[in-house]
Amino acid sequence: MYPEISEKRMKADFMELTTGSSESLDERRVADLLTEKLQSIGFSVTEDDAGEMLGGNAGNLYGFLKGSIPGKPLLLSAHMDTVKPGQNKKPILHEDGTITSDGTTVLGADDAAGLVEILEGIRSVREADIPHRDIEVLFPVAEEIYIQGSGVFDFSRIHAEEAYVLDMSGDVGSAAVRAPSLISFRVTVTGRASHAGFAPENGIHAIAVAAAAIAKIHQGHVEEETTCNIGTITGGTEKNIVPEQCICTGEVRSFLHERALYWIREIRRCFAEAAGNAGAELTMETEEILRAYRVPEDAPAVSRFRRACEELGLAGTLRPTFGGSDNHNFLKAGISGIVLSCGMQRVHSTEEHITVRELLNGAALVARLIQD
């Protein structure tokens, strides 16, 4: 059955949620708006203490709505925070149906688009009195800072075994079934300070050591499915002192977790060799931010997505993404999820935009998913 999607209500919700501030750890206004909207639909809503744990002003929102179709609930998710610059956002609805910011901030379609598509998709089904699954929603905080909000969520509260995370760029009708591991690293080279004019030979130049290591480290696409990047280099105290310390940070991403680990070992080897040659000391810290996954194309969540797209005349495209999302934490918790495109374009920039048509398509897709 095809419920009626309210364009007027969707536009109003989107403009409201993308107005004002919602950077990571400053999601209070959005959380309050969403709580009110979910409760008006009929959800029971609770907020956890993620804000307190992470140093923010709002927690993850969890909601449950009873349906009439037997079976496990379906989990729908979109995050509440935006990247910087996201303070005092002012969305503009243009005559052709495109929505942009005023050019001084991001728009915040990432991820307000996912939020309003979930809300309107569910509302439309409820208002048409169409049978639907039990529905769980999880709207996390702090997704943009390495999925920290869902990282501290208590997943024992979730009863769903399948999830849809509305948090990917591109036209509605595509989904990511594969995503990478991401391992970050921080290398500290410690040499020996000395006066650069009177006795440079008595020093051990930490920046030079780091430079020698970096010169041997492959960067960019080191393999077809793996990237490596040195992102920051800091060191030294004065221009007339041989620098005693140099700190380098970066990341490795790969669709194959074992290859990410291999390249981390290679980075460590290059730095250790350079430090050993110069008599410097070395420490290296690593953190696994994301673990690579690949959802089988015959998984129930994928099959349901394809059926819904076929019924709606959408592409139903399956593809990989090289980005992270809350779906990484869902899969870690044993919930088989995929990430859906929700129509946003040029995200993480002041040129971010979306069209009303894509918002309507996203809501229609959510409506079909919860009926299946």
C-alpha cells in the first residue's frame, strides 16, 4: 500500500531541524525536537547518558513503536549531530526545490535528511492505518566524531536483528553493504635538543627522523582497497633549537581488515628503522576506530530493500562506501544493517544541498520497508 507523504510537513521538519546549532556534542535542541515528534507519533522515548559520558549536552535517543505485523522489530537510525561549521545554520529553500545553507555553514542534511525521512515515512503509514512492523529507532549523538555516541549505547535494549541506517550521500535508492576498517595512529619521535647554531651535532633532530620515515611510507591508495595518510606533523619549540620531539598522526583504511593491520605494521617499521639509525626513541599508539564489514547480498535487510526499491521505481543499487557510520557499531552488536542513501549531496562542506524530491523519496522508502 502507498500512504500519502506530506511534502509540507517534511519541508517544515527539515527546515526546523537544520536551523540553529547541532555540532557534535551540542545536540540538545535537536534531541528535544525529536523527542517531541516521536512521542506525537506514538513512540515511547528514552534518552541515555551518552552526553554525560562524552562531555556533550544530549544523549542517544531510543524509541519503540508497537506494530501489528508479527515478528522482530525493524531498527531505523540517523544521527543528530553535524560537522563544523554547524553553528547558527540558516537553511534556504529555493524555488526549484533545492535546499542549501546560506553559504557560511554546512546545511546539516547530514543527517537531518535521514531523521525527517524516518519520521515522515512512519507517520504516513500510521495515518493511513496500514499494518507495519514493530519499529525501534536510535538517533545517536556524536556520530561525526568517530561514531562515539552509538559506541557507548547499551545495545542490550535493542530487540531488532536488522537495521537501516539513513546516512549516505547520493540519490535515494542506493545502499552500502560494505565498509572499511579504520585504524588511526600517533607516532612520537624523541630525539635530543641542542643549540642549532653552536652545537647542532650534539642533538638528535626528531623532525628529520620523522621525515626520513615518512619518505619511505607509501600514502594515498597503497593498494586497490587500502589507503594510508599522514595527516598532521608537529614538533620543535624554537627555530634555533634542534627539535627534541616530533609527533605524527594519521590513519589507514581498508576493506580488508588484515591489510589495514599490515600497513600499520609497515608504518611502525619505517619509523622504528629511522629512529634506530639516528639513535632516537619511538612510541606508537594505534586505535581501531572501525572494523571492516560486508553484508551478504542475500541478507534479509538487503532483500527487503531491493523489494521496496522495485515497488517504488528506485534503482536499488548496492555499493561499497569508504566512510564510517553507526552501522559499524550495529554490526558489532550483532544487528545486520545496511546504510541507505538519503539524497544529500556535497556533505561536510558549505556547498551541501538536497532536494525536496529526494526527501519525499526517502520517506516513501521508509514507509515501504516497515510494511514488509
